Amino acid sequence: MVKFLDLQSQYHSIKNEIDEAIQRIVSNASFIGGEAVQQFEQNFASYQQAKHCVGVGNGTDALEIAIEALDLPPQSEIIVPANSFIASSEAVTRSGHRVVFCDCDPHNYTLSLASLETKINTKTKAVIAVHLYGHPCDMSGLRKIADKHGLSIIEDCAQAHGAKFEGKRVGALGDIGTFSFYPGKVLGAYGDGGAIITNNESLAKKAKMIANHGRLAKYDHEFEGRNSRLDTLQAAILDVKLSHLDSWLEKRNACADFYYQNLAECDSIVLPASEKNIYHAYHLFVIRHQQRDALQAALKEKGIQTGVHYPIALPKLEAYNYLPLDSSLKALSLDSVLLSLPIGEHLEQSDLAKVCEALYELA
């Protein structure tokens, strides 16, 4: 079996460090807040080249809190790429704003700047740049458009821990960035978790207060907030895993290089583009094939696990039936042909070779 993801293998590779971290928290009976959370926030901010980090309960909370911290006018329009997980768009509407979908780049699947510009009007106040599959958006181009129209930039980095655009880590290149630490992420917790990073001190303070019932001191509530905390156990686990993240990213990039080299002549599939000015996190390695479902089933028969991210483009979901559907979006047809291949530090070269051999045979 070539596994799509192997968290057990990852755990066993760092078992002693993880077990010690967990035992330390349990022995101290410090389960909410405390030194471990502060240490991870500092270390993660430093790693992502940001001045501030606020740990929160999960990646969706991170997005909602980031949007609220920006203090946009009620019912503002926020543009979101059509190819993403629903958290990217649901955070907009649940924050009292209107979601507008733009297209994705058909080569690297991140937000299309050309499509974005066609969606901007006087009601548009922000854009969510989803660094999809671990590939950073064109942040230079996006910044020019945002500055021209006075838009805030929220970076959804749920799949892009450690990724770089023009030598700088994503997350603090816009106004505010959000992360998920869902277990299957490149940097994943052993449960839910999330974080917000920014270089803006006032945004960091506002986000921290929103996540903690509108307060900084224990009973000094300046406004009504919410309860969204990165618990101490998850922070300690994440801090251990953070020290291994660079080596895991190197392995993911090596896996991707193997695919690029060994699938270059497989004409029936389309490999993802990777721009020269970025460092890809390769949370996912996504190919295109016109008979995606049949190919996935055939690979399964050969013991190769794959994934589909995402089977229904966001504008086509029942949740957004109330919105007009822009039939010109390329993302509306891409959802039926995208297939995620196994990638990660758990794979040996023999596993990758098996995937490539099977694709030449089946595709």
C-alpha cells in the first residue's frame, strides 16, 4: 500500500520528543494557556517571519477572527477563489459579509489576478489569498491591486506552512494571515488548532482580544468576543513538530521533483505548475486527468491511495445557491479532473516509482 498520508509513521519518527512534551504538560496539569502556548506563538511567528502570532482553536476560527479584526463595514464584499475548502468562504458570510468568487489560475490553482480585478467594485473591501496546495499566490501582483483599490489582504495559509514567495514566508505578506493545524496539514496538531500572524501590532491585539472574550486581563472585557484557544497540549506538540518542518518540506519538494522528472512524458495527465519565485510547501501534489474518477479507482486497485481536493467548486455548492453563478469561471470544470497524488516524508523512492509506473500504465 502506498499511503496518501501516514501520521503514525511521522509520530514514530519523533516519538520520544512528542511523548516528553505531552508528559510535561500532563505532569504540570497546565492545559489552557501558559508557557507552552507563548513559546509556540513566539517560535511560529519567528519561523514565519512575522512580528506577532495568536494561537486559536482552529483554522476556521482564525479566518473569522482575522476578518473581524479588520473591522470592515457591515456587508462588505470579500473576494475568495472558487477553488478552495469552504472555510475560506464560510468565514466571510459568518462574519456578516458577502462572499464573491473569482477564478483560479489553471496552472498553479491559486487566485487568478485577472479574474480578481473583474470582481472589484465599491463594495469590495478585502480579498482572501488562498495559498492552495502549498503554492503561494502572486503576492506582489496582489499587493498592487489591493493598494490600487484600498483592499485588505487576508492570507489563508492553511496548506502553506513554511512556503515562501520571493524568499519571504507567506502569512505576513498581506495584512493578516491565518493557519490551520488540522492533523493532516504539513504542520499538524493531534487535534484541532490554528493561528493568526501579522506584522500589525493593533491587528494582533484585536485578534487576541476577540479570541479571548474581548479581553486582555482576566475580567476586563472591553467588548464581546469569543472563546477560541490553542490549548497547551497542542501547542507543545506543534512546537516539537515545528523543529522538523524544514526537513519535512525538503522531503516533500524531493517527492515533487521525482514526480516532475518521472511523469514528464505521461501525456494524458497535466502536472501542476510551480513558479520560479516561490518555495512550495507541497501539502498536496495535484494532477489533472480527464477520467479522474476511473483513474482514482484503478490506482486504488493497485494499492495506491489518492485524494480529491476539492470535488465540488465552491460556487456550485448548495450552500451558495443564493448567489448568481458565474459560468465563465474555469474552476467550475476543474473540480472534476483534479487528483491529489501521495506526497510526504513517509514515502520512499520505491513508493513514488510505483505511483509513476501505475500512472503510465493506467492513465
